[in-house]
Amino acid sequence: MIEKSRQVFEGTASATDLEQVIDFGRNTRYYPILRGWLVQEIENIRSQLHSVSSDDPEMAAGLKEKLVRLEKILRLIDLE
């Protein structure tokens, strides 16, 4: 579960891995862990984005893409 979640958060996982992580997130045993991890990752990326937004537009674009992906996953597990 942890390795699949990490791959999904990084964007290197398959669609089936994403579905499995969403299923884990909708399970009451794993929901607090995955949600907490996602919230921390999102805050970390927002902090990085704030510090590099004007210095490196290419890096900022990559961070924005990751932020959008993580926020989408968070919304998907919160929809149960």
C-alpha cells in the first residue's frame, strides 16, 4: 500500500494503482493515514511553489501539475 501510494503521489503509477489507492483511502482503517499523508504532501508542494514561482517557471509548472494531481486524489478519497 505504501509503495503504491508513493508511486501514485509521484505520478509514476498506472491507472489500476490509482484505483487501488483510492480504494485504500475509502477504507476507514487507511483513510486517516492516506489523507494525512496527502495533506502534508500538498502543503509541502505549496511551500516549494511559493519559493520558486518566479525564479524557475519550468519547476513551478511541474509543481503545479503535481499539486493538481494530489488535490484530485484527496477529493476522490473524501467523496465517499
